Amino acid sequence: MKLLTYLFCLFALQTLYSQQVYKFDCEVIYQFYYKHKNLRDTRSYLVNSKDNSYYALKIPVGKRKYRIKLMDYNGLVANQVFKKEELEKQSVLIALFNANSYINPHKYQINNYDFQKQSDTLVDGKLFKKIKLETTNEELKKNKNIGHNLYIVDQSFNFLPTFDFATAYEIWKARKNFPNGLLTQFYMYNSKNEVVHELQFKEIVYRDFKISYFNYTPQKP
């Protein structure tokens, strides 16, 4: 009887919860700078080079601890702190209460912004693609508070582009006008053409890693 009760509970849990698994094949490490908080640290992006609809940002938050921010542009955002030793394993589990549904409230902005190709830039004798993200709306251009983003991409890597800005991802998804490759430098400029946020590529580590979570699915009435 106890066995039947256990099996019934197990079946009920499987009915209520479905597991979502995110697979990554590399960790891209950057030097990070944020002007407003005078913050500098080393953080990394866990990415799937063949699927850029999701990524995980790994941020140091203390001695031997990291915050993982998982973003799935198809509908999920999660945030959880892990010990360094946990992230050295092949997989981690996001607690249910640390995950929330996600909808991009600014998706309409793809009609006001676009990627603009710039002249290639030469770094240590190698050519890199340079792309600018800026507004294409003439009315917005008159707004003195509008800035722009600049991306430097190494096309020798066969990666789909990684975006941690939802609108940039939606523009790429709609137009496919951003080159494949590895992001080596990123700059966010304010309206005064000052850098307020920057990433500088340091290292890439190829590794198989998974992040899972159990998604609650309401039972049908």
C-alpha cells in the first residue's frame, strides 16, 4: 500500500512539474565596467553557440560565490546564488521560487532601433566587425538623452551572436542583420558619447554545462 501511495505521489509531481534544461557549450569571460557604480569585476556568459535564445550571466557576489542570472527570451528569467564548487559541476538546478515568466515589454522598439554596420576595425593585425545599435526614429534622434551601443565581433568563431539586451535580440531575430561570431568588445554610450558600460573579452572556456529548473504546470480542470 505504501508503494502504491509513493507511486501515486510521484506521478502527481510529474504531472504538476515539467523539467526545462538549458545546455551550454562554452563560458566566455569578460572584464566588466559600469561607470555609474564605479564597478569593475570579471564576469562570464554561459552560452550555447548554436542557440542564442537564452544565456546565463555569472557574476561574482562574494568569496567563492556567484550569482547566476538565466535569461530565456522565450519566456523565463531566473536568479540564484551558487557556491563556486557547485558551478564547477556539470549541472545545477534553479529553485522554482527563483524563476519567473518573462515577456519583453519593449518589443515594439524594434521599429525604432536597428543595427548599423561600421567600418571594420583592426586589432593586433586582425580585422573585426564593428556594429552600432542606434535609433532610426527621427523624433527620438532629437531627444538628447538617447545613446547608442557598439559591438566588436570576431567572425572566426562560428557562434550565433549573444545579446544580453532583449530588444537587440528581437532586432536580430526579425532581421538577421548582425554577424555571427564572438563578441570581443562591447560599449554602451550615453547621449554625451561617454562610455557608461563596457565589456572586454578575456578568455573562452569550452565546457558542457546544464542549468535545469522544474516549471509548475497547472492541472487541467
